Amino acid sequence: MRSYAKSIALYERTRKHLAGGVSSNVRYASVPVPLFFARGEGARLHDVDGNVHIDYVLGNGPAILGHAPKPVIDAVARSLADGQVYAAQNPRETELADRLCSLLPGAEVVRFATSGTEAVLMAMRLARAFTGRDKILKFEGHYHGWSDQAYISARPSLNEAGPADEPVPVAGSPGIPARVLDDVVVAGWNDLAALEAAFDRNAGEIAGVIMEPVMVNGGAVVPEAGYLAGVRDLCHAKGALFICDEVITGFRIGLTGAQGRFGVTADLAIYAKAVAAGFPLAVVAGRRDVMDTLLDKGVMHGGTYNGNVQSMAAAIAALDELERDDGAVYRDLERHGTHLMQGIAALGEKHRLAMRVQGLPAIFQVFFTDGPAPKNYRDAAACDRDKVLALHAALQEEGVRINQVGKWFLSTAHDDAVIDETLAATDRAMAALR
């Protein structure tokens, strides 16, 4: 058995003066306590007890180039002597904006922020200002940050969520005012008829429809053929904006994100996480006429750390790596991720486990179910959560770190040798699981 004595002691000490002992509630999800890590390098994390973990959490997605990628670290190190924040512009912002607009679908203009949550809020405000409407439609199981306006029906209890064809908005946390729910419409995902019905029930009131174009947080579920284009067309027919939250999928599943992969362009898109390979940066990108409401209508967006020197330097260096040789790193990610997904599925059959491996090579999830692969949040929520937790614990004992819901993120540091080592450890973990 691995020892976590130092993590346990540090957690007990930390709880005295850091609320809950963590800086984000999602970090509670470790056993036996939220673990403390001393350093990361490539595909591995080293905890304070000396345990080494092959890391498939990757900061919940940002570390697309692995931990401490040298080109990014070197670029940031060079930038440190230039200062950090100016309350003014710096030339790196110009370079990065130019590159993003030349690369991303539909990106005529961008604006920088620091976190995905605040970028989502900005996109919602832009949609409301542009359309003159108040309501935002979002989907069950889609996570768009922890703010009052966004953290609704992200992981609702099915006892509270109401009927599948007309879900009830469910606040995700105490402290969210009930009146906030009045301006949020919730629909089931991967179902165009349900979306059209939601538009009809709220005729002329919906400013924008926001979604993860791949339902990553609710289960790494890909959209059905034609679904994204159908949502876009419905939005435009009903006078609403189509907003893609590519906080996770952007720069992870390809240089042009989910929009490029599935051949659809949103009116507004939100990027974060992998865009700066682990440094804090978020981006709202989209149509010029919508983004111009920041100036023409005086829509307020601010932030002391927006466009800070180090995040700009990190993102430029990350793009250099991701774009090199016409995006060769993505071809490697596809190959390695496919090998890993297929290997895990084969091991499930070997150990006679009723499970599914679903998603895309750079981000996928393991479900335990006797039924078909999930197509929406309610399908995913019906799968066996306890077995996923057991697999998480068994893998951790074998030196493999995954998300507690069974999610796996890949980086460019997960090469053939690391994948083979992972599959050998997974074989042992599944044997223990049985």
C-alpha cells in the first residue's frame, strides 16, 4: 500500500487557515485526503510522500504539453524581467490576438480574461446586450463555471431535475438566489426537438444558447451527427446567439477545437485551460458585430490580470509547439489516445467488467454500465458511480492518477512507453477491482 502520511498531515495543518483545506472545491476529490504534490514533470506528478503518479488529470485539462514544458517555461522565464501587469497594453497581446484570429473558426475579434468562469460571464453579457433579451439556455450536465448565472443544472440530482423533456433549472450551490433561475432555461442535450420546444416555450426571450460542444464535464459525450449544426441553425432562426464553451475542448482536441473538428462555427466561443498550457488565460472570441458591443454599447468587461505578461508569453510559446509541423502533436495525441482507449476497453473485456470507454483520444471517460454508451447527462448519471470510484482508487495504488468520475486527459508527454506502462498498471487495477 502506498503511504500518504505527509499529505494527510499537511491537509490537517492546511485546514486550520485555508477554508476546507483546498483552494477549489473540486480538489476534495482525492483519497484518502486531497493530495499534496511537490512537482510535475512531463506525464508524471510527484507527491510529497515520494509517490510518483502517471497523471491523466493534467490540472483538469490545461497541461496539454505535459507538466513544466520547457519551451513554455523558458518563454515565461524570459518575460519575468519585463514585469507582470501594466494596467495598459503590451505587444504580446497584439501578437496573440492576431494568431488566434487567424486560427480559430469565426474569431474576428478576441478579448482576454483570466479564468473560464469570467469569460463565460462576459459571453453571456455580450449575448444579452446584443439581442436585448435576458434569458440564457444551457444544457443539463454542461459546466460553465461556478458563478450564480452559470452553475445551474451542471450535476443535478435526477430527483430534482424534473422531466427529461422539460428539465427544471437546479441551482448547483447554496447561496445562488432563486431569482437567478428565472433567466435560465435548461434543456436536454443531443436532442434538437427538445431544444426547439424550449425555444417555443420561451419565444422571443432567449439571448443565447451556451453549450460544451463535447459534453466533457457530464461524461465526455460527443455530439450526434448534425446536432451542432442543427443547434446553430435553430439559434439563428430564433434570433439567439450560439455560444460554444471550448474551455476544455479548445486546443485539446485540435488546433481549431471542437468547432473545427465538427465543422460548425459559433457566434461566440470561450477558450481557456490548454490555450496557455497551464498558465491562467481565458479568451472570448467571435463575431466582430457582437464583440463590438464592448465599445459601441459600453458593455463592461475588466480585469486587473487580463493580458498579463506571463500568460501572453506562455500562450505564444504554447501555440508555437501546437502549430509546429502543421499540428503534428495532435496526430501523436490521436494515435496515443486511441491506443489507450482501445487498450482499456480490451482490459475491461478481459476482466469481464461491464464498462464503456467513450469520448475522443485527447479526453475520454470510463463508464460502468450494462447498457449502451451515454448520449446525454441522464444516461451518464445512471451509470455505476461506485465502480468508477473503486477504479480510481485501484489505479492510484498502481501509480495512475485519473479524475474521480473516470475521466482521462492526455498530453503530448504521454508517449508509447507511458501508455504501455499505464495499460500494465490498469490491468493490475482491474484485477484488484474484480
